[in-house]
Amino acid sequence: MRTRVIRTFLTLGFVLAAAALLALDAYAAGSNPALWYPLLVITGVILLLGGLLTFLFLRTFSRQTAELKSYAERLLDPLASGEQLPAGKDDLGDLARSLQRMAPRIRELVENLKLENARREAILASMIEGVLAVDKDLRVTFCNNSFARAVGARIPVHPGAPLLELVRDPGLLEIMNGVLTTGERSEHRLTLPAAADHTFEVLAGPLAGPSTRGALAILHDVTELERLERVRKDFVANVSHELRTPLAAIRGYAETLLDGALQDEKHNRKFVEIIEAQATRLSNIASDLLTISELESNGNARPPQPQPVPVRSVAESALRTVESAARVRGVHLVCGQIDDAFVLGSELRLEQVLVNLLDNAVKFNRPNGEVHLEALEVDGAVRITIRDTGIGIPSEDLPRIFERFYRVDKARSREMGGTGLGLSIVRHVIEQMNGSIKVYSQLGVGSEFIITIPALG
């Protein structure tokens, strides 16, 4: 465009100069006609030379301008980094030298921007939190995979897509609209059905650009935190309830004794025995709570060094421990095949697991019932099976029996002196030994607990 302007200007100047020279020739020839021909020749030569010089100037100017334009258009091309521009001593030469001096700095700046943008994109894309950016029209300008998964959108999400096509939840749309309207940050907690009813903490704020505005939202999954909070509240409530009952009994019978029952020879011993039984129950609850606390803290602290554990020795010791209780209740202990296998873990904890399961099998059995124990090494794992002919467990209670303080038959469990923590301890110990536990039960028929732990080769 600039070249065409200069060409037009020079052409008009050339025409005006020619007209002026011809006018002068005509004026001079008017006083002396003999001068007309020589003056016309001289004017023609001058115009010819002027036109030639103008043509050469325009061609040189156009060529230099074209080179500068081509260089500027290929400024970010790596192949153009070593190219040299012809730099004369005119103004275009000064411009060419300035452009060549600025080229490396421009390339470096663009490369830094690309690197920074790629780094930011990689960080945002790899975040566990969902990140969403929209413009003033609620069109997506950025969305990472975590957000797409949270709202159930197809990956990848292309920029420019309307947010309404991605998000069907009115709560999130209302949050983004509110930020765009007020320009203020907001924090909300909402549950997204598309994310399997996971709960998210949404932090949204304005996103101001040089020429437009938008909004940014970060979604942090707090489903597990909410679950842990519920577990903590339930745990505190259960502990309070479990402690309140024996404490109330101890306090009640102690007050009865102090109010004169100490002289009641017929009942005072019975009252003291009840106090002792409830104190023992409190001690068992405290002991089991400490055990669970120790097992759970091993996830954050350094666990004790596991040792080879002989399964036969542990099984025989557990059977001896519950033998007297089984004899009192008329339950037969049957020891099946026990292989000479070893597992890696804690001998004390594994014995605690077997004693717990055997004790439950005895307590919740029927007169002349049986409890069968066997331990077999199968396919690189030790499978320990404890089977009884007891009252069984209802199918609706099976998924919850390993929860803390959960009891199938609350009245009978307390009567037997249970704390409601035994099976929870069993699960923690087995998981700590990289094993698993399954339970099969049928009401009126009995229950079967199967423990599988990797064998020590």
C-alpha cells in the first residue's frame, strides 16, 4: 500500500514536472520560434532521465520493502533466524538494521510465552481439581479433564463450546452467572449427579482480560472428607453411647451400695460383681479403641517391621485360648487340616484375629454346635477358614459387620460382653498384612469367615 502511494506520488510529480517544462518551452518559443525544437529535445532528455531515475528508485524501494515485509512475516520462523537483510545507508537500511536487532528479542519473548503457556496448560491439565474458565457469554475458554469427568462431558472439550452443553447442573450454572454479574468471588458446596453424586467445594471468581471478562471455577472433590467427617461424628456418638451404659451401671450400683446396700448380705456381692463386669467391659472397650487407633495410625506412621509368622502355631494357640469358653457353652472345637505355612506380619495380631473370630463363633453358637478351623496353602496364599453352626447373620447386615460398634444383635452382643470393635480390628489387621477377608452366612445355619493372606515363599 505504501509503495503504491509513493508510486502515485512520483507519477503525479513527474507529470507536473513535464507539464511545467513544456509550458516553459512554449513560453520561450513564443519570443523566438527557433528555440522550440532544441528546448523540446532538452526537455525530452530531462524527462527521460527523470523517468528512468524514478523507475529505478521505485524498483529499488519496492524490492527493499518486499524484503522487509517478507522478513517480518517470517520473523517467528526458525529458518529465518540466520537470514540477513540488505542494509543500505538510507532510511530503509536503518529500518532493516533495527528489525534485525529486534528479531532475536521478539523470538525469545515469543518462545518464553509459549513455554509458559505450555507449562500452565500442563499444570492445569494434570490437576486433580477440576478447572473451568468461561467468557462473558458462558462459553468455555479452558477446561481440564478432571472437570470434564466431574460433569460427565466428553473429553476433550473444545474451546468455544457453550457451558450449558457441558453442564446440566443448575447450581454450577448459577454460580458462574453470579460471578459474571457481580464480579465477586464466591465459594459453594454442591453435589453433581453426573459425578456419581460426589460433593465438590467450588471456588469461583472473576477472570479479567485485556479486552474481555470471564469467570474461573475450581472444583475440589470433598466427598471423602465428608465421609470421614460422618465417620468421625458417628464414632464419637458410638463411643459416647458405649461408655455411657457401663458408666451408668457402675454409678447406679455404687450409689445403691453407698445408700445402705453394703449391709444387704443377700445382694451386695451381686452388686459388686455387676460393677466389676461393667468395669471389665469399659477396660475392653478402651483396649480395643487403643488397638484400632494403633492399627490406623500405622497408615501415617512407620509400621512395625513384619516378621515370618507360623500359621500352625498361631492357630493352635488361638484354639487353646477359646477352649475353656467353648467347653462352658457346650460348643465343640474341630481342628481341620493346618498346613505348615508362613505369612508375613505380626504373630500377636494374627492370633488376635483368630481368637476374635473363634470367640464370636463360640458365643453366637447353639448348644452342641461346632466351630471348625482349617488353614490351607493354596496358589501362593494361605486360606484360613473358620466355620460355625451358629445362629447366622442376616444378609442385610453382612456389608456392615466390619464397621466399628456395629452389632447384628445389640442386646445379645452386650450380654456376651462384646465391644462392637472386634471385627473392625480383624479387618484392619488382615488389610495390614496385604490380605482379605470374606464372610458367608445363612440365618439358622451358620457363618463362614475366609481369610486369605499371601504366603511367605
